[in-house]
Amino acid sequence: MMRQNWILALLLFVSLSLKAEPKVVLVSIDGVRWQEVFTGADPSLHQQAQWVKTPALIKAFQPGRPELLMPFLHQTVLQQGVAVGNRTLGSAINVSNPYQISYPGYQELLAGFSDPVIHSNHKIANPNVTVLEWLNQQPQLRQKIAAFGSWDLFPYILNTQRSGLTVNAGFMPEQGKLSEKQRYLNQLQAKTPSPFANVRLDVFTQEFALEHLRLHKPRLLYIALGEADDFAHLGHYDQYLAAIYRSDQFIADLWQQLQNDPYYRDQTTLLISTDHGRGEAAQWRSHGKSTALPGYKGPVPQIAGSEHIWLAAMGPGIPAAGVIRTDGSWQQGQMAATMAAVLGFDYQAVQPKAAPAFDFSTSVRLAVSDTTPTVTRQGL
Ligand SMILES: [Zn+2]
């Protein structure tokens, strides 16, 4: 009798502990092109002296070897999950907003739809409720959502005044009761020069986020890396590539921390994407509307290719399909409903303007069978 009770208790314990509680981590890397993600350094840019001041910095990133530029993405995410956006393989995802710059991109990514009110990068408090704000209103997720960004616009994008979301972005120090690491990061951040006026170096965003993850265990964590886009605008192709490599390493470190923590291990979906693409060849530095010359009165042309983005995903229920062919183009706005769906919520039910969640299972049938880049594969 005693023995039977013990077995029942054990079964109950096992079934409770097996009931995984889903978590989501979204990482965006601002303004990184699908070309670098899937084909590595651009052969038309990587040796141009005007854009590469420090060739040694990018010597390791040979064109056609994307696994050298983003080893974690290619060796781990593409082996265990999916990626979309390699247009040479018929895999495509676009932004639907016509502006193809950052704030409209984050609006689409995080609220699920494009809004003409958000057409610039001006610091206006977002009138739209993002999926993060909505999820934070759900009793089981309250105060279990946090966002860390390098760009100082995120408190506006996520409307912290209204949403009450935990957001640390720009050059904000961490506040409240702090760990030793948080105090030290605050000191380092205040003493480190940034090349950019409103974007901090990504290492601070990353390290603040990892410490928050360890201390507060959010169910949804958003990390918005930013320096790649700014180095590109400065015309530093070497620094842009190095920033992409660092971003990949940051995600590898993040994934290791998640898998080392029983609260997250095997229960966490990792989503990686970007806010917009960039121009091709000589127009790689910019995106969206190109700047009109002084005195020019005509329409300002859109830089072709800025609408082309990419995504990668892995986690419970996501097939290990590598680069998947899309039937038409997926849309950036699908990310919001996808994050909600992973956590068990139907975002479209409350926000009909939002695009539907990505259906990663449908895509298995469309899997590109033998074109996933691997470490041993040369070129693509
Ligand atoms: Zn930009």
C-alpha cells in the first residue's frame, strides 16, 4: 500500500515536472542584410578600401562562407531549427511597411502590422499596443516580460509610460536593487565612449539582458542589438561585418545560458530577425528612402532591397528543416502573433490587424532538402 502511494506520488511529480512552461526569446539585429546572413561577406564590398579601413578585422570572413561570419546561426540554429530569407533558394520574407526604416520595422515586428502614423524614427510614444504590452497584461505573464535595446527609441516603441513594461535601452543604467554585475555594468557603460549618439554598444545591451535573465527569469525576453546598422550608415563595411559576428556570438552565449538553466532548458523558443534590409552593391550603406541632394525637388527614390529581411527560429515544436522555401513571401508582422502563440495566446483575436503567426510545421513540407549550409560546405 505504502509502495503504491509512493509510485502514485512519483508519477504525479514526473507528470508535473514534464509539463514544460514555454518561454520566448526574440533577438533582432538592426539592419543586417539577408545577403550577409546566408552568403557571408559581400564579394563586391569586402575588399573596397573606401569601406574597409581595417582589412585584418574581416580576414576570416571569406565571401561565400556565411558559417564563418555567423557560426552559431549556421552550425546550431540551421541544424536544429529553420531559417527564411535566402532568396537565392526561393526563401523570402519582407517588411510590409513602405518606409523600410527602423521604427516602422519594430512597429511591424512587435505590433504585427504597419501603421502610417509610425513613418519616421522620431521619438513619439507608440499609440499602438505591441504584443509585449498585451502579453504583459495577461495575469500569468505580468512582469514576466522584459526588453533590452541598444537604440534609445525602445521606450517609445514599447510605450513604457503606458505599458509599464520593463525596458532598458539607449544609455539607461539599470536601476533599483542591483547585483554586483549590474552595478559594474552601469559604471563601465558610463565610462565607455560610444561611436553613436543614440545607440550604445551592443555588449551592454547583451550583458544587461543576460543578468536580467539570470535574476528575474522572464517568460518573454526581447534583445534588440543595434550597432551593425550604425556602422553600415558610417560606411564601415569591416565594422558592420564584425558587428554581425559579435551578434552571432552574443546569441550563442544567450542560448548557452538558457540551456544551462532548468527553467529555460528545452522550453525556450529562440527567434532571430531584423527590422529592415539594406540596399545592394554600392547602396549597401542605406535603406528606405535615400537622402535627396540639396536643391533636389523630385521624388526621393526608395533603395531597392530594403524590404528584404530574414528570420531564424528554433525551439520546441520547430522542425529541424534548415533554410525553408516559402510559398510567396512571409511578412515581418507575423512575428508578433508567433511570439504570442508560443506562449499559448491568440494575438489576432484581440488585434485583427496583426498578421497571422508563422506556420513552421507547414513549411516542413517545403523544406529545401540539401541546400542548408554546413561547416564543411564551401560556397553557396
Ligand atoms: Zn538604419
